[in-house]
Amino acid sequence: MRFPSDSPVTEKKKNRLRARIERLGIDLREVREGFLRARGPGGQKVNKTSSAVCLRYPPLDLVVKWSRERSRALNRFLALRELVDEIEERISPETSKRLALRGRERERKRNRRRKSRRKYGGGEA
């Protein structure tokens, strides 16, 4: 696979993704790319074009399918970004922003539960 430089996103986003790929040491030649017809709403456009993207990364046995947008070029970029997120979670969890967000969300939920228990009682039946 080659980097999706024809994607309709800003150069800043492309450069950020390139930098992450380089930092993590991902070889894009190992990424296998396939296209398929998307599912769900979209009518004739979705039914006739293969705009959904499926990326496979065999070294970590990862598969990412992306069909949210109607444009194949945009789906390629978004699928690659998702694949890089998944790889970063496995290779470098300490730098993964996704894991940090999950941790913060978990902490917020825990605090809400504590506050609710204090306010309405311990929840003992």
C-alpha cells in the first residue's frame, strides 16, 4: 500500500499521520488493501461503487474496515488512521492517545458513581 496522498484532507493531517507512521516504524508495504461495497444507507452510490476500504496488517494480525464516507479516497485515509491507532495501542500503549482518553473516561465514570453513592446512599438493598 502507498500513502493516500490524494485524500481530501488538509496537508497538516497528512503530515501528522506520516509522522506517526514513521515514529512507530510501520512499513506500509506490509499493509494489504482491499475495496468492497459499503453497507447501509447511501442508495445507488453505495450499491454500485466499491468505496469501502479493508486494510490488513499481518504482522499484528489486524483488520480495519472503513465505509463511513462515500468517497474511497477519504475512506482510505480514515482507515489508515484507524489502523495506525490500533497498531499504536499494541506497540506503544504509553503514547496512545486513545488509551489515555479511555482512562480519563473511566476516571470520570468512577467519580460520578462515587458522588451518586454519597448523595443517594450506598446502593445497598
